[in-house]
Amino acid sequence: MSKLTKNQKLAAEKIEVGKSYSLAEAAQLVKDITFTKFDASVDIDVRLGVDPRKSNQMVRGVVSLPNGTGKEVRVLALCTPDKEAEAKAAGAD
């Protein structure tokens, strides 16, 4: 078994085993124990109690991020040459 690093030990000290954190507390805790120099992602698992094999119980959704994804939006239009000016006027690159 490998040894814990210094940062892993500091993170383990801040987490209480067996405690259920609220969403706000968990988000703040993730920010406190992160030692990386890049933007990391967080996975959330939610038990909804539905049967995915039944078509009437499928769960789908979309989340809009508050600040977007940070990426520049580009529009590609595949059209005939006579519609090219109209597509560029509508915002296509």
C-alpha cells in the first residue's frame, strides 16, 4: 500500500467520516481540499429510485452553467454559395 502524501493527509483531516454534508458544505469542502493547479471536475451521483428499463421512468436533463463553459461559440453553416452572405450575416464563421 502506498503512503499518503502531505496534501492527502491535510485533506483527510478536514473530512469527517460518516458525516452527511449539505450541498453548500460539500462544495466549500471541495474547494478547501483541492491542491491542483487546474480546474478539476466533480461527479455527483443521485439515487432517484427509478427503473431505467421502463421507458416512462427515464430521467434526462440539461444544466446551464452560470458562467457558461468558457469556450468561444462558433457556428458552421453548410450551404450553397448563393446563401453564403445570408449565413455570414446571421453569425456563421
